[in-house]
Amino acid sequence: MNSFDYIIVGAGSAGCVMANRLSADGKNTVCLLEAGPPDWNPFIHIPAGFMKTLANPSVNWLFKSEPSWGTAGRIIDIPRGKTLGGSSSINGMVFNRGQNMDFDVWAQKGNKGWSYADLLPYFKRYETRLGDYDDKFRGNQGELPITDLGYSDPLCEAFIQGAIDEGIPLNKDYNGELQEGVSYIQRTTKGRFRVSAARAFLNPAKSRKNLNIVTNAFVTKLMIENKTVTGVELLKGGKNGKKISIKANKEVILSSGVIKSPHILQLSGVGSGKHLQELGIDVIHDLQGVGMNLRDHFAPRMTARAKNVATINERSRGFKLFKEIGKYIIGKQSIVNLSPTLVYCFWHSDETIRNHDLQLTFTPGSYKEGVQSALDDEPGFTVAAWQQRPESLGWVKAKNNDPFEAPEIQPNYLDAEEDKRVVVEGLKLSRRLMHSKALSKYFDYEVYPGLEAQSDEELLQIARERGTTTYHQMGTCRMGPKTDPTAVVDSKLKVYGLNNLRVIDASIMPTMLSANLHSGTTMIGEKGSDLVLGKTPLQKIDLQY
């Protein structure tokens, strides 16, 4: 078949949901295109396998940022999933919606239908919360299981108690009414395995006759005639593959993620006219916001040596690792079933700030300097901190007209003054918790940055030298009203100035969520599916706050 009603470009968190929903009634023919391979790699499905997929080019785009002042001239690795399930197949599996206020800000910026009350029904529709929950805020009928960590660790318990002693409340459900507080994480796992978007939404639908899933399909450009998108061009099998054109009878939906969605638009002649002309790309539609408004959470990590306790570091080598693998196989508590972080803590950088702006994470293990996929040889633990709502803005720009050359990615970390202030306060709080009385039994000494770094200027320099991405890029095809010169899509996710084209993924987020983005991106796919099908929006949930 060379034509379908809907073509979805990208099988990530949003794309998998849409493939399921758009093909559900059997009336529409749907083609889902994924640049990467099927999700057959076993490390995708084992929780601790993220250590392997984080640097695997077969399932990971392995993008890199440009150096900047905020990274002290360093290049930062930006992994993005390139397989069925997209980044939900290689991420840390943490489920975190964000604050209610995040979405209310979206609506306040002129995006009708995107307030928290509007979106909560869509969050609830796709999830099944396994554990204690308030059904006003959580769902139990969806495809995506949300489970508690189910792991007990003395270091984690001590960190949580230290946070409580600091005045931070225990919050058993940060995805419920309020986010603020400290607790173990919730995750997209079930039993011993990761549940990616592909496993949750695509696997139940892939046998439908009206859904065609094509892997190793590298989309090179959109086909556009008279400002109407008619289909896509792709290479089946990669750079030297067979060139194929597929037509869309109704719409093309870009769901290729924060890096590739704007990149494909630019390669197709949609973006800043001046920039495209400089690259020798014919300008089809001058749309200034394409690739702009990039934001990311930027986190420096403090590490300490541990004593009187076993950490993940030493349990991940030699005979002890084989023992952990054995425990995992028979379903017992094991480090093989862990995420990269185990405890979340949400707090504020200043007592006058009531909508908390800091997130901290705790891991009873530590990584080698500059390497997030290799653990230290000695016992250790890690506290990371980042600003929930960064103000620094960056961009994604095509470097030339070659679709196989990665675009220029410049997050501009720590460019905004407020970002600098909050990250310093985050390091101070991290240090207080690391040196808490509750952790003192297990705390040996501070490895990094070391007690000699005390002033705000020294701590900011520490952030520049060791801070890195938390893999939460968003905003490069921003949703906004037509009066917003940086907006790329409207509140129905239609691209301004073009017919039959929508962008539905994390790139449409107008502002950053106080969260990991898999949850919010899945919600965007859920609501976006209703928008494409012209369905009546789900009824708002009346919230008294």
C-alpha cells in the first residue's frame, strides 16, 4: 500500500498511543513509521538494561549538544530512543506528571482546552495505577501500568528521613493532588519488566488489518503541494535503503520527538526562511518558531562515599552481580530490577516560593565522573538537583540539507539568571540532605564537589563543570495562539500555515513540566488522538483548589 488515511512519523510515547487510538474502530487506515528497529533488544525490557541502551546506537540516536558557557565548554550527550516505543524504551521508567499549575499555565498562555482540569481525564484514561491511589486523580482502566518501586534500601530510608527532618513532608503519591514532598518513585513497570509505550499501546493493536507498522523507515522529508502536506518520503533500511513515497489521504502527524520533529520540518522547507536559505533549502513556509524554545532540566550531581552499607556499586560486579541476576530471575528484590534513581524529592529554593521549583533525586549508588552508564568501584551514593521550570531557551537547527546529519542542538543551559540562582540553591539543599543526621551512619565523606566549594560562585562553577541533562528536552514546535510569533502549532496541534499536518509529541509543550516527560507526552498523544478524530473532549474534572 502506498497511501493511508493517517501517517504517523515516529513510534515513541505519543506515536504508539495514536497508532492504537486512530486504528481502534477499523474505519481509518494508519501507517506508523519508525526510523529504528523493532524493540527486540532484551536490554530494553529489563529495568537495569538502561545502562546498556543509553549508549547503544542501534536503539538510540545518540545526539550531542553544542558546547556552551553553562556547561563550561563541554558537549553533553543527549540520548533519544530510536526503536518502537521511542525514548520510553530506553528511559529511567519514572512516572511523574508534574504540578497542576504547569498545565494551567499552558491554558493561561492562550491554549484552550489544555488546563489541568481539561487534561486530568486523559491522564486517567491511559493509566492503571497499581497500588494505593485516590480515584479522583488516578486511573485504573488504562493500558499503562504504574507501579510502586517495591524496593527497600537503608540508604533510601535514611535519605527520606533526612528530608522529613529538613521539613519536607512525606508524600505517598506525588502524582495525586499535590506533588510537593519526598517518596519512593512510581514507574512504568510490571513485575520484572519495563512497560514501554510500544508494549502498552502498540502490541495490543499491531494485529489490526488497518494498522501498518514499518520499522527502519527513515523519513527524509514531507511532501508538500500548495501549502498542503500530501505524504512523506522515506528510505526503507536507512541511508542506502530504498526510496519510498507514501501518501496521506487525511493527515500526516509528526511524532518524531523534540529533536527530529523540527529537523524534519526544516528539511522539508518549513522553518525560519533566513536559516533555510542559508542552507540551500527551498522555503515552503516561513515559520520562525520551528526548532526554537528548546528547554531541558539541567542537573549537577553530588556524590559521597558510603560506609556500613552495601550500595549498588559493589553489588554490580563479579559474583555479587551473578547473585543479583539470579534473584531477579526468580522474582526476588534485585538491583537488576531498579531504575537509575529510587527517591524523588520536590521542594522550593526559597521560602517565599509556594509552587516548588526544585526537584532532587537520590540513588544508593554513584557513577564515574562524566559517565552516566558506568558505576564507581567504591561504595557511594548520589543526590542530584535541578530547577523544575528552567527559563533558559535554546534551539534545534538543521546544519545542512543532509537528513542523516544530526542537527545543531543548543540547550543554552544556565543562560537565564534565575536558572543560576535555583541550581545553586539546589546544590545547597543537596548538601544539607547528604550531611543529614539520618544519613550520618552511612556517610563517609563528600567526594564531589568536596567541602572546599562553599560560595555561590564556587557552586555555580560546580554546576557548569559537572551538570548534565536529565533527558527532558521539550518545546521545539511550541503550541500557542496565532499572535505568538514563536508558536508552531495551535491548540488543536495543527501546524500554522499548512494543511493536513499536525505535530503531536513533547515538542509542542509551551513551557516545561515539573516532571519527567514520558507521562506528559503520553497524555499529549491521548488528547491529540481525540483532536485528530474530531471527538468531543473528555469532561473536565471539577477540582476545588
